[in-house]
Amino acid sequence: MEVSFTGIHNLYIGKKTYSKFGSYVDSTGIIKRGNKDYTDVLIKCDLSDDAQGNHLSEFHETLSKCRPCYQVNCINREKSNQFKLFMKYFGVKDDVVSVLNSSFKINDYDIMLDEREILPLFSFMAKITRQIALAKGPSDAQKQYAKFVNHGIHNEAMNYIENIM
């Protein structure tokens, strides 16, 4: 699909849901086994700098604030303007409190929110997903998937911030 708005081109969004039986850590820290419901969402696009925004430059600038491993591994070597955001979300309906967790990859590299320097990258991911969710080009389903990812980004950032305070 050829969509262009605010420096985001060639947008693709896909979602897959499935369930697996496995281990998880409940809210009290106990390891349990049970059904885990997964949702995978892939947002893939090309970023550019144009009159509507400097998305590509902002992406590179954001990476420059992170550890060198992010600066090297989050750039697609074959297509440096490609931005591929993958979120794996799982939820477990536990007998105490529901367990929810999200993990993220940019261009197939795991993004670990384990230090403050990674927060700008989460802010950038949130900005991109928010713009997609509000844009006129994507379908209603694509907008919903972008909102879902944005919500996951927000939750992970808030969990990190709450744990360091």
C-alpha cells in the first residue's frame, strides 16, 4: 500500500493473535503455568524528511542519544530509511491479577528499556504510532493496531518510570 503522510511512506501494518501454554511470573513473583494470549503487531514504513516533518533525521538523532549498540543495530544496513517496529504483547488472565507484558524490536533489534537513555527511543516510537493512528491514509484497522502499539509503548515506559522513582 502506498501511503504518504508526514514523512512516513510505504506503510504496512500487520497483526497476528494466538495462544500458547507456558510459564509466566504472576504479580507476586511466583512462576506459574497457564495459557498466554499473544498479539504480534508489525509496523513497517520508510521515513523521510519533508515539509511535513523530519522523521528520518529525528530517528537518527534519537538513536544518537542511545548506547552505541542501538545506533548500529537499529539501522537497516540495506535500506537506511526503513523503520520496522515489532511489538509482541502477551496477557494472562491470572487468578490474582492479570499479567500483561510487551516487548519491542526496531529493525529486528530488541529494544530493552533498562536505562533512561532509552526513553527518547520510546518517545520516538510513540510519536510515530500516534501519527499513524491520527493520519487520514491508513485504514481503521491499521489505526487501531497503531493505537494498540502506542498503548503498549506507553505502558512499558510508565512501568519503567514508576520503578526508578
